[in-house]
Amino acid sequence: MKIIVANWKMNGTVDYINDYFDKFLSNVKIVDSEVIFAVPYVFLEHIKKIVKNQNIKIFAQNCSHEENGAFTGEISASMLSSMGIDGSIVGHCERRKYGENYEIINKKIKILTKHNLRSIICIGEDDKEHKEEILEEQLEKCLYGIENYKNMILAYEPVWSIGKNHNLDLEEIDNSIAIIRGIVEKLKFEELKILYGGSVNKNNVREISAKLNINGVLVGRDSLDPMNFSQIVNFLE
Ligand code: 13P
């Protein structure tokens, strides 16, 4: 069973969403996989109403590490849970860029778990030369003090590979996935599912799934096109 995640980032309007799901749902055939749409908060409820497929889950792209209180503009795990949302991405590098660190990400994972929500935890280096130590530090910090990880998914997204139009260096990525599997095993999280994200598209998904030892993919830009994303899902299915 593969996990295929669409991260829409800061994109979409109500009209776009209606048209998107008309096309996506009539083209996609999901039997065994799980498809997750991580969408902007304001569209969560609308999308939940139009998507009735049991194999499609709706996630937020972030959530607060605080329970509730004077945190203007933030959204809490209990709010997401009360709306029937399934989980959230945490620690995306586009948020780490603005100061979110792995101590905070660890709190986010714990608060999501407390409210029975799932988390997709993003890790990934910006500096290839220090890859191993960076990945080890990120994993140790974000998994600190966590015992039950059944609601958690790890996403390896090397910062240098996101939002690019290049041929993926699959040798390098394969090596990173092996390093990550070694670290999670050492930390006793050996069953943790691992996704790859960074410039995945309908043209390279075949090569990616053939080469990498992964449980699925996290797609940015190509998930915004319903035809391309349905092709990715149908291929991995
Ligand atoms: P792209 O697929 O656009 O490179 O984005 C990847 C990503 O950041 C998914 O979270």
C-alpha cells in the first residue's frame, strides 16, 4: 500500500477546487493506496464535504504546538480534530525557514497524537556535505520522547530538491533513505513509513518508485494539476 500526498501549499480558490475534484475524482482509481490532500486551512471543510472516498484523507499543512490561548493567527490540533480533519504536515522546510525548529516540531507531533491526529513529519538537509549528521540530529530531536508512532509518517524532502525542474539525483536520494532507515531503526522506530518529496512529477514517478525503498511520495507542484496527480496516483496504485 502506497501513501501519496498532495501538498497544495498556498494555492487554490473555491472555483479551482470544485473543478479540480470533478476532474481528479473521475480520473483516479484508488483501491489499495491512501491519498492525502494537505490543503490551506480555509478550504479544509469545503474539500471534506466534496470528497467522500474512504481512501482519500484531508490534512492541514501545519498546526500550533500550543493547546490554545493568545496565539493570534494560529490553528490548534483540537480545532482540527473537532472538524473531523485527519492530520497535519509538520516541519515543512518552507516553515523551518521562518524559525520553526525540531524542538517545536516535536511538540507539534505530540499534540497532534494527543488529539488522535496523524502527522507527516518533514526532514531533509540543506547541505549535502553534512547530510548524515543533519538527518541524525533532525530525527533525534523530532522523535524525542515519543513512544507510540502508529499515527506518524516521515517525509524525506531534501531542501535542495524542492521546487526545481531538474533531473533527480536518485543515487544521492537512495543513499539518504538508507541512512534514514538506519537511524530510525537505531532509535527503535523501525516500522515508520517513509515518503520521498521534492520535484516528484508524472514523468519521474516510475523511476522514483523503481529505485527508492519508500512507502510513497509527497508531491507539490504536480499535485495542483488534477490530471497529472491522478496519473501519479494511478501509477503507484
Ligand atoms: P515540489 O513537488 O513542487 O518540488 O514540492 C515538494 C514539496 O515541498 C512537497 O511538500
